Amino acid sequence: MRQDPIMQSALRLGDDALILGQRLSEWCGHAPTIEVDLSLANLGLDLIGQAMHFLGLAGDIEGQGRDADTLAFFRTDLDFTNCLLVEQPNGDFAQTMTRQWLYSTYQQLLFEAMAGVEDARFAEVADKALKEVRYHAELSADWVIRLGDGTDVSHQKMVDALGWLWRFVPELFQMDELDSLAVEAGVGVDKAALRPAYDAAINAVFEEAKLTRPDDQRTLTGGRHGHHSEHLGHLLATMQHIPRSHPDARW
Amino acid sequence: MYTTELDKSRPVDLQTGEPKDLVDAFEARVAADEFIEPKDWMPEAYRKTLIRQISQHAHSEIIGMYPEGNWITRAPSLQRKAILLAKVQDEGGHGLYLYCAAETLGASRDEMVDALHSGKAKYSTIFNYPTLTWADIGAIGWLVDGAAIMNQVPLQRTSYGPYARAMVRVCKEESFHQRQGYSIMLALAEGTDAQRRMAQDALNRWWWPSLMMFGPPDDASPNTERSMRWRIKRETNDELRQKFVDATVPQAELLGLSIPDPDLTWNETRGAYDFGDIDWSEFYAVVKGEGMCAKERITARKKAWDDGAWVREAADAYEAKKQARNVA
Ligand SMILES: [Fe+2]
Ligand SMILES: [Fe+2]
């Protein structure tokens, strides 16, 4: 089956936001302070909002009557196109903040570029979300610095978190055929071209956080094509089970 | 801090030993519906009662995040998920405003948190009931937030300024919570058989605990009279409970759901609903910590706090280093 690159682009953006938003919502009530609890909920809310936009757009482009909810709740693992980074478990607070920082820094560059694409449906959503995404990148970078340069314990937890999550970074910038078609169609961005700016931003934070940039690791990929870690299946089982148990229901 | 300056000839209140002129002036201001502010003189019992009431309220907001938080990851639509996450976030925010209000009375946040974790401080028993289906999220918004509004609206005019102002902010959000809960119930009531069953079952389980949220009956509530005089309570438990029943019964009818009380009837002469006896033995059992989720709720809160200790320490350590660098 040939996939529509425009619809798939919207889907990838929506899936990243949805899965990361779902992960952040798992923190609710369990964060280190009430203030942090509220800020994690803020991030989650922004991302769920973005997911609603992009999945809604994907459904509109597809034109088969699937809306954002149908796409969120009635697709299986193999249909999900989010990157592997966002589905990684919350772990401890260092792992959650590292994941957020690695993703939001990428998302900020992506949306800055996407705000200028030809197709207004993509450019406008990116532009609207930019303020949120910049805040996410800043907030998570602040935590990376605080934890990296905090205590020995927090520093070590940051090293451990990076040691695992770093291997999922290259996937963010990978361009496949569909991405290239999306660039041609005026909806997508050359993600590979964002890498130098990403490295510059990341390296600056590493330095301030007194963290060493990890050595390059064997990259794990597959998310964009529906091949995920085992974690996604469990996330979807939790997230989808009510709508799937009542397929005719409206909520 | 006042007793040290006491002049021996100054008349004192015989029960508390506090200067009578100050007590009288305080009582007069409160009776005139003036706000008492943090730097104003106040009787020690007023301060203590308020700290207990406000911190208990704050703890209830925080513990109240759990029963609903239980459904955020499983909310059945993206819209509902976002609304629920925002709602639970609001409750955390209410907890923070209230802790701040209590701090103006000289209570420290750490002390209050310790009292909650050690079980010394109480919180609303309603949150020790489990949320079993998605309809519970509707029922909580509709009934529990609805009851909270009934309790809190009069407190916007409570005598202690910071508390009254916190309540103004809180009440604005609570009425939104109540509407979103009702909207969940409405969707279920208009939905499939399974959804209607869920909705009725949730109403069956949450109705009586919601009535208990107003506290023991007036004749078993010894401090009511003094609290009313001090304007830290503005209507009695039974008055508020009656208001809630009268407002809620027509809403249930609109949903086509039945209130689980065979004695519920409209009383023409009173212009109010008569309702059945509340099982107070259940209320006191739950107060004592025998609710289904009593243990889970407090364990979850303690675990969040303990697991986060290293984060708070790191943030403090970083702040200290930054300060030291700025000085250097
Ligand atoms: Fe609240
Ligand atoms: Fe509420």
C-alpha cells in the first residue's frame, strides 16, 4: 500500500506528541514536589493538545472519516509512527527530564523550520505550538543543568539516563523516502539539516550541566515504521482499552 | 509573644488568658464582617482552628489528585484526557494556594506535609473511595466537586483574609470541574447500555459519601457554634447538605438516573427534599482510615515525596552553588 506522505507526516508529528504526552501524564501525583507535578502536567497538556491538532489533520487529509480519537485509540502498535525516544518509560525524574530535553530541543528546531513550510496547515500549527515547545526545551534544559550540577547522586542519575537515551537521538534526524516526499510536498522539513544546530544547543547545556557528551552508541530505530520497543504495547493497552471495549460509544 | 508585655492590671479573658480588650476588639471586627489579616492580633484558638481547617483542606486537594489521577492514562477520548489532566492539575494548584494561606498563620509547609504523611493530619474521607470505572470521573466532578462548591462558596466570605481570597480563586475553578463532571455523566447517560449502567453504578456508590462530605450532623458537631461566630464556617453542615441535595436531585432527573435513596421525597411544606438517614458508622470508619484506598492514597503521597528527595536536594545544592558563584 502506498502511503500518502502528507498524511503520514501529520501522523508522525501527532504520534510523537501523543505518546510523550501520555508518558508525562503518568507522573500526575507522583512528582518530587507539587510545583513540579503541575509543570509536568503543563507539558503533558501542551503535547496532548498538539496531538489533537496533528492527528485531526492526519484524519482530514486521509479523508476516510477517521478523526483524532480514532487514530489515537483504534490503531495498533504497527501503525504507530512515533520515534522510540518518546515511548521510553519515565524511569526516575532524571530519565524523564533527559528524554524531554533531548526531544523538546529537537522539536523546537523542527517547528521553527516547519513554521516556514508552504502548506499553511502545517506551518500554522507549528507556529502556534512554538511558544509551548520553546518553554519545554528551556524548562527541561534547566532541570538537566540543575541535576547535572546538583549533587553527586543527581549527577550520576543524569549520566545513567543519558547512557540509555542517547542511542535514540539519531532516529530523530533520520530522513526516509517519505520524509523527502514530504519536503517536496511543502509540508516537511529536512530533519538531517537540523542536526548541527541541535548539537550546538545540546553541547552548551552539557557544558553548563558539567556532563560529558556520551560517546556515540549503536543507534536503535524503527519507530517511524511501526517497529517499537516492548514498552509501547503496554502504553497503548492502558490508553486504548476503554474506547476499544466500547467501540460504538461516544464519550 | 503578647503575654510577655502583659500589664498585670490589664483584664484578661478568663478561659484563655488573652487580653480582654484585644479579644473584644477581634470579636467585634469579625462580627462586623471585617477581614482579619496575617499581621492582626487574633486569639490563639482562632489561629489553631484555622491552621487545622486550611491545612486539612489543602491535604484534601492534594490527596484528591489520586482517585482522578487513576484515570488520566485511560481517559476514553483525547479531549476528556486533556480536561481531566487539567482538572487534576487545578486541584494540585488549590493545594498550593491553601498551603500558602496556612503559612501566613505561622504553619510551615514541612510541618504540614509531615503531619499528612504521619497520619496526624486528616483529609476529606471521600478520597479514600476507589474510582472503579470511567463514570466515577463523571460522578466525582458532578457530586464531589459539586459538594465542595457548596462548602467553599460561603468561605469566600470567611473572616480570615488570605483564606477568603484563596477560596475565590478555588471556587472559580471548582464550578468548571463540576460542569465537566456533569458533561461526562450526560454523555454516558445518553450513551450505550453499558455506559448507562456505569453511570448509574457510579451514582450509587458516590451519592452517600458525597452527602457525608458536609461532615457530621449539626447536633454532633461541637465546634460549629464557635466557628460560625468566628466566620470560619458560615453555614452549618446540615444546611449545606440540604442545599446540595436540593440542587442535585433535579440534575440526576435530567440525566435519567435514580438517586439511591428510597426515602427521597419532595416536601411541599419545607420546599425541600426529605432524604434518608446517613450511615454515620461508615463515615466514622472511613475517618478512622478504614476506607478502601486509605492506605494506597497516603502510601502514594509518601512515595512521591521520598522518591523525590534526591531531586529536591539536587535543586537546593545547585541553587547554593549558583549563589556562591554570584558572590564570588
Ligand atoms: Fe479543588
Ligand atoms: Fe475540583
